Amino acid sequence: MAKEKAASVNIMDNDINEEVLRKFSYMVSGDTCPMNAVIGGIVAQEVLKASSGKFTPIFQWLYFDAVECLPAVRNPEAENYEMNESRYDSQIALFGKQFQEKLGDLKYFIVGAGAIGCELLKNFAMMGVGAGSGSVTVTDMDLIEKSNLNRQFLFRPWDVQQPKSTVAAKAVKAMNPKINVVAHENRVGTETEKVYNDAFFENLDGVANALDNVDARIYMDRRCVYYRKPLLESGTLGTKGNTQVVVPHITESYSSSQDPPEKSIPICTLKNFPYAIEHTLQWARDTFEGVFRQAASNAAQYLTEPAFMERILKLPGCQPVETLESVKRALVDDFPTGFEDCIKWARNQWEDHYNNQIRQLLFNFPPDQITTSGQPFWSGPKRCPVPLTFDIKNPLHIDYIVAAANLKAEVYGIVQNRNRDFITDVVSKVEVPPFTPKCGIKIAVTDAEAQSASGNVDHDRLQYLQKLLPSPSQLKDLVIKPLEFEKDDDNNFHMDFIVAASNLRAENYKIPIADRHKSKLIAGKIIPAIATTTSVVSGLVCLELIKLAQGHRNLDVYKNGFVNLALPFFGFSEPLPAPRQRFYDFEWTLWDRFEVKGEMTLQEFIDHFKNEYKLEITMLSQGVCMLYSFFMPPAKRNERMQL
Amino acid sequence: MASKKRKIEEVEDADESPPKKKTLKVDDHKSMEANGVAHVEIDEGLYSRQLYVLGHDAMRQMATCNVLISGVGGLGVEVAKNVILSGVRSVTLHDQDVCAYSDLSSQFYLAESDIGKNRAQACARKLAELNDYVQTSFYDGPLTIEYLKKFQVVVLTCSTQEEQLRVSDLAHASGIALIVADTKGLFGQIFCDFGENFKVVDQTGENPVSAMIASISQDTEGIVTCIDDSRHGLEDGDYVTFSEVQGMEELNGCPPRKIKVLGPYTLSIGDTTKYSKYIRGGVISQVKMPKILNFLPMRKSLLSPEYLITDFAKMDNLATTHLAFATLHHYKAKKQCLPKPWNE
């Protein structure tokens, strides 16, 4: 019949792949959730494109298939595929009853119950993974927040503040009551290895990551390699997504390849020569950390920790002096007795950062400065700044004072005041000390210069500071609270401070300012996210799970995926094989290990390798403990050999 | 319309206490066309992470959009879930079929207890809960031209080819965007027709690139050279403008100019002979330009399909897959049923 149709849709006979056509005809009543998740995610993004003109639409046909999910050898018995009033009928029509049972007996671990976690749980519930004698363990230590609701679809507004894993587990059980799902609130890591121990891992058929950071991914990868369990890995960034499947003994692991590290901003760029809003935002963020967290933390510890002074004096280099200077500023110089003092302090901070320090910089490097090669100093990435003059009529200036004063107040336990008019009135009366740029102030131009500037430890200053500081007992009623930066609370002044501090500095350097929304993205290091991409990668990862459950051992059956729904772009590649290495005649990969059974002394252990494998051990360690090394002093070595 | 309320036709209210609703001011669809701009407040607390993907402009447009999703099986419910979460104005679920066991392996908002009920009606309430800002409703009547005209985007997931073609013709003629999608076993299909003169406002979603300038020559093919650490990151055919250039100040804030890439640090911007000599400084910035697409209606596109490749390893099978889906419609129309699973 296909051939008749071919003519009517302009397709040539020799373009037809009979194998594909046959497979298609066998599975037309089949239906499996991950396919719908992939296509459904893409289609939804197309709907958004149609309604907004944002991103490039599919022009005009897209076809996707996952025939690799079929088993290598098909069970030919027809009754294996018969529908008989089970919720899995359509999936059985595709893979058969035996496979359906296999899915039900699987024991899986989903790490994370956020966006990807919710989608995975839904897919598992529909596919019947862990719905027989198997089970699904899901763990997440987070609580639900409002901004999660936009893509973590198992959660509702009334679930906010509840633990993600328990709410997610409950929601999917409602979808398929047969699924055995256990919810934990643990963070995976060395501290929870008593829970996720040998017994736990050895019992698993596989692990699916649903994480939001690389460190946790690397940790889970390590665990899966150690226990030789398959790992399904995925991640998204806006409309971009990727999936990776790690198959024990066959593919490389997640950690086998690494993204290049993110470039950090050079120190001199941050301190004196910013040219992009990212620089002023980082500077503002660093200022927040320095003033409202670090300095406050030092002062708080000075007041509450009896061993503080002892500990600080043991630190290397200029750290003792710097730390004590910071405590002195917090408890003496800048110590506020009321909210008006906080305003005064904020005004002086403003003057220092946006006027005085700029003027000092320009004193060292005037606008018409020429370098040794005859070029203008202020050119290219070095933008010549201008000092700002404080103006109570400038809303941005007042924004800064309001935020900084209130944050200062919070640190010292002083009652905050949000009244802008009051603050404007007080600040207008503050007189700032006049400032003249000084000679002999060294300002580094490059990071190399900054490194080489050594800090001579000033012992006299150290003693002077220790004497000057009020003793903790004198200030026993004072509670100092270091502030932890929290970007999502619009009432805490954190973002208010960052935006004002950054934009003021941007004005100094004539860099286009950024609004609050953009500032929050950059300073808060927010990862843009949307449900469509999550749907697609979770679907792709579950298709790989099906292949794993089918027991495929061929590398070319598996697919690592890369998508960008905006362009749109889809690409798949075979996972890379585990790199093979050899010693003598023995080939090995990251999946292989030596297993030594029984109790023995260190000498016997070393001899074992010499005799069995003709290998000489040069170093032996467990965790961070060095048990043996060939360059150990003979006395120590002889002692240990008998253990 | 002064405020948006949750509207669910003929569905009992949720037993749980409904969450607090935020009122939005949404212009009527017709007046939006007249004004060109919709005055909608986007809830940044809810949409925060999505706003960073789509931007305020796109989300304001979406908030005026009425979407019809026809066929609420496993595929339809996935589409509906994602679209409702994203914050369009309304989603109408259309289905004339009842729930059967065959739906339950992927329709996560239907259960055994819904068997025999109209699919759209049975899952509408659960879908509506996903987002208070979206009006979710269901409909089980025919898709007449009058009915279709209420929507800006229509998605068909379970229609016969005859129906697809009928709706496609109507939609194309009325400026309604159409998406046809289907999954059969391990095969998936998507077709898009957003009409003629469809404007893509932002093609890639990437931030416009910019670079610091080292020099600009005076030439019929004026060459811009960027400073050492600063690759321009532009592509052939991109458009740019300039700022802070000293000397050749005519370029500052100029209308977007098309460029030709010569190397990672150099590009040509056309005739600069009539401009003043370049002295120093300046930043070159990309200007994102809209693109106009002209989609073919399904009837035409079926015969000369343009494909987006999803897997280069399977490129050669595209024609076959295209044929397979078409043949299946033909088979269904002739035999009134689907082939049995794995039936030779």
C-alpha cells in the first residue's frame, strides 16, 4: 500500500527504505510516554514561537524516531503483544508483556526532584518503571519555591515550602498507584554514604541524575563507576539541552570529558578597569560579601568565639592584620549607634567608592596619560572614569543610601527604616570629610603587578590593633549578624544594593546600566529554564533507559543528545567508548579494577601484585591516607609491612 | 476585559482551597490588534526563570494568545501541560474521543476511572491547576471555521489526514498558525504552518555580541579590525551598529549595516570613503534583525516537504518516514482501523 501512496506524495521508489517502513507498520498502535514527552516538548515550544515570534520555527517538517529501543531479537509470540485491559496496553503493543514486567522490576535511583526529576518521575510512572517488584528512590533536600511552579509541574501553589521529593512522589503515585516510589530528603555526597551504601547501590539497576550542578554530577558519576551501574545524565540551559548515557564496561563516564572552566574576571579589571556591566555587578557582589558578610562574620566571631584571636594570629601573611583591621572598622570606626548612623555610614561609603577612589585613580593615571609605547593609557578595555557628585535629587543615589543603610542596620540589629523621604532628609545633612588624592598610593595595572606587590607584615600595627579593640565582654549585648546573599527576596534590600552599587559604578565608567531584571540574572548567576526543554531531555533519557533495559551492548544503539529548541537544532552522537589502556598483555578501562580478597599484611599485599601481575606498587593510599610509598623512610616502611 | 478569571466549563470546583489569584489587565484581542501592544503584567515571582529565556516582550505576546489543542491523548496532554505552564492567555482542549486503556500508558492526567469519559473533559481540571493565569477549558464539538477563528494557534494530534488538510486550508487562509503532530510507536512527526509573512523577531535567543575596535579603514570595502583580546563573534550577513567611535563619528548610532566576515578579528562594513578618518576607540555591536518566513500550507508542503534533520545518521530515511505516516492515514481511511501490533 505504501508504494501506491508513494506516487501521490512524490516519493521515488528507490528512496523507500523497506526496513524502516516495516518497523513503522508494526508499531502503529504502540505508544510510549517518552516519545510523547520529546515530541510534546518540541511542539509546545513551536506553539510559543507561533504566538510570539520568538525563536525560529520548524520549517516545516520534523521526523524523529527511536527504533533503537527495540530489542536486538524480537520475541515473535503474538500474544506477547496483545492488549488486555491493562494501563500499559499501548506500551505492551510496542515492547511486549515480558518487557513490561522487566520495567516493573527495575530498581532506579533518581537524584533530584526538580524540573528534570518531576518529568522523570512522570515518565517512570507512565512506563511502569518500578511498578512491579521494583522501586524508584528519589531524593532531594530542597523545599518548593514559587518560581519552581513554572516548570516543576508536580507542584502546586499550596505545596510551597514542602519538601520536593515527598510532594513529587505523592503526585506520581496518584498517576499510577502501582509505582513503588520512596522519597528521601538527602543531599548526595560523602555525608550520606551510610544511606547510599554498598547494599543500596548494588541493588540498583541504574541511576538517573536530575541535578543542577556539576559537582554533584561528578560525585554521582564516581559512585556509579565504582558500583558499575548505568547512569542517565541530562541538563538544560534555557532552550539548550543535552543528554548522556553511561553504560558500564562500554562507554566513557560522565567525568571522562570536562567542559573548559569558566573564565573568571581579572582582579585589576574588577578593582580599577571595568568595561562591562558584568564587571560592575561582580564588584557590587564582592562589596556585599566583603562588607555585609565577611566583615560582619569576623566581628561576630570576635565577639562570640573565645579562641578567635589565637586562631587569627596563626594565619599566614597579612591576614591577621587585615582581619583585625576589618574587626576594628566594624566595632569602632564604623560602629553605628542608631539608624541615622547607618545613613551617615552609607553616605561615606558612597563618597569613598564613587568619588574619592575614582579621583585617586585619576590622580595616578590622568585622563591624558600616555604609556611607555606612546599610546593613550585610557584606551580599549581601560575606560577613563569620572567621579560622581552626590545629589539627593538623583533617585539612583538615594536607592544606594536606602539599601546600604538598611543592610548596615540589619547587621547590627538596629531597627530598619524604609521611609525614603526620611532617609533623603537625613542624608542631605551629612557632611563628608574632604578628600585629596595622595601621592605614593600604588595601584596595580595588571594582575601580575598585583601579585608581585608583597605585603610586609606590620607587627607593630598588629599589637596596636589588639590593644585598641574593645574586649568582647564590653560589648556583650551586641549581636552582629552576617548577611547571606539571597537574590529572590525582593524585600531584603540585597538586590536593591547590588543594582544601585553596580549601576553607580557603571556611571563612573560610562558603561550602559542594567535594569534590576538583568542585574539579577548576572549577579545571581541564574540559570534560565523552561518546561519545554526539560520535557524533551527527560523523554530522551527515558528512551535510553529502555535501551538499557533491553540489554543492548552495542555502542551504536545508544545516543547522546544535543538540542536547542530555539534554532531549532537536534543532534545525536554515539557515546564515546571507554578509553582502553594496557599493561603487559592486559587491556583495561576505567570500569576494571583489581579485586583482592581476604585479610593480609601490607607485605603480603605488595607481594601479591608482584607475583600475580608482575607489578610493583610504588604508592598505596586509602582515601587521603598514605599507607605506603616507595620513598618512605626504611624504618617506617619496615614497621608498616607487618600490619 | 478588566480581569482574568479561571474559567472551566462544566467542571466541579477543586476540593482543595484554590490559591490566591492575581488579577491581570488584558486588552481584548481585537483592541490589541488596534493598539499593537498588550498591557499585561507578567508575574516575575512565578515566571522568573522562564522570563530569562523568552523575555518580557514575547511573554506579553503569549499572554494575548488563545491556543486550541485537538486530541488529548498522551501527546496532546504533554503539549497542553507545557503550553499552560508557559502562560498563554487560554488553552482549549478539544476531543471527540473517549478515554480507553490504550491512552493510559502515556496520558498522565487520565486514570482507569476515566475510561469511557470524554478525554478533554476528564483531564481539563488537572491541567487547569497548572497555571492560574491561563484559562483552560474543554470542547467536544466540531471544528467549524467560526470556532477555529477564536484561536491564534491550533495544534492537531489525533486528526485524520482529511481533517488535517481541511483545517490547514482554513487556518492558512485565516492567518491562524497550525501545528500538526503525531507519535506512532517509536516514530514522531511534526508539521508547522505559521502562514505567509510570519515575522521571527529573535532568531536565536542569544545576546547580541559586541567587540572593541582597534581600527576602521576608509575604503569602498571599509574594514573594521577589533582589538587583540576581542574576537567579534559575528557571522556573515549579520547587522551591526557602532558607539563611542572617535574620528569616524558618522558610524556612531548608524542604522544597522550588513557585514561580511573576513577573519576572527576583521570584517567589512561596506563603503566608508565618505566618512571622516578613524582616530581611536569605539565598540561594534550586533543588531538582531527580524526574519520573514513564508510557510506552505499542508496540501502543498506534503508534496515537496522541507525537513529539519534531527539525526544526521538517519537522514536518508526521511522520505520513508514521511511516506509511512501518509500511508497510515490512507490505510485508516480505507480499512477503518489500525494494523495490529507486529502484524506481518
